[in-house]
Amino acid sequence: MMDIIGYIAVVFVGVVLGLLGGGGSILAIPILVYLFRVEPVLASAYSLFIVGITSLIGAIPKYREQLVSLRTGLVFGLPSIATIFFTRSVIVPAIPEIVVQFGSLVLTKRLLILGVFASLMLLASIPMIRGKREISSPNRRFRTFLVLVEGALIGFLTGFVGAGGGFLIIPALVFLTGLQFKTAVGTSLFIIAANSLFGFLGDVMYLPIDWRLLISLTLVAVAGIFIGHYFSRRISQIRLRMAFGWLTLATGILILLKETAVF
């Protein structure tokens, strides 16, 4: 029964990516950890693969609609790919199971990763809940240096928690490159795909991958992104972001409460 609920939830991961151009990992990691009982580091690896493949397929119709800027994706993506690969292959494996301990207070690797992930969820939920219209910027200059720095920072965060970072990437593209919002969404899918799949390569070297489970979950998520793309023009984006913002906020709070053993 739990697996059936999990697979239905994974469809929603793809739907969200198709509708919003981000947010898939925000749902994928809790689903993997709490419904499929996957250990957090492995769950973050699975999330990278699922979201990466799903985003890649979702970027194809956006590209056909000329809503993907390959130049921007490459400039933003290259430093991001470098830092995410380094983080997944070197930094994450080096983190000890018990990070720090003060008497009875113990910060484990699981709590560190899920705690940082939940905190990012809380931060990402705020602009969505405010329900502002599509973000725009009067700037039309391509700020190359800032794009490179932002790409590297998002790559590190993506590598550390296993999240694609769509809700960080989209505003960065709008304000630092001058892209229109819809083009930023399409380009974000392209960047998320590259980041996630290269990050996953850093995991294959040291993590035991259940390919049967991973492929089945990915196929289900891919079906979801086609559903999301179909409805993306038929649903109010503002109300959708607000609803997803509240879901993100609630999920982040629940993860923090559960992992700190409040209930």
C-alpha cells in the first residue's frame, strides 16, 4: 500500500516540474525517504537521477517552443556541474556518520543533510506563498561573472542535498541574464537536467544503486512531466505557486519535526 502511494506521489514530482520548471526534488527526497524508506544520502542520489532525466525530457518541448537559452544554460551550468560533481564525489562521502556530538546532543549525517534540505524548503516557500506575479527584471545585461558564481553556489547546494535548485535558478536567470520568465523556466529545466545527471555520476562510484527501483520511479515521473506540461497553459501560475509554496512549507516543517524527534 505504501509503495502504491509512493508511486502516485512520484507522478506528482513530474507534474510539478512540468508546471513550474522546478520543485521536483523538494517532493522527491521526502517521498524516497519516508515512503520508500531509502537512506537520505542514497535518496538524494536517486532524486538527482529521477529529476535529471525528467527535466531533460521536459526541456525538449520547451526547446521546441524556443523557451530554452542554450548559451545561458552552458555558462550557468558548467561551473554548477563542476561543483556538484566535486560535492557528490568528494565532500558528501567524506562526511562522518556522527558529525559532532555535545553530550546527549548528536548531529548525525542524516540530520545534517535533511536539516539543510528542510531549511532550503522553508526559504523557497516564502516567495511562492507571497503569490507575486511572474518575476521580471529591467536588467537586460548578461552578467557573466555573477552567473558563474551563482552557478557554482547552486551546484554546491544541489550536490549537498540532492535538490535540483529550480527555485533558486529561475530568479538568478531572470535577474542576472535578463531572460524573460518563461524562457528562464525552460532554461532552468535544461540546467537542472545537466546538474542532476552529472551529480549522479559522482554517486555511482560509491553508492549501491537499486536500478530496478530507480528506473521504475523515473518512468513514472516522466509520465508526470507530460501531464504537467499539458496543463501548464491551463492553470493559473500564481495560484499554483502559492499552493505549492504552502505544501513546501508544511513539508519542510514536518521533516524538521520528525528528524529532531519532536513527534
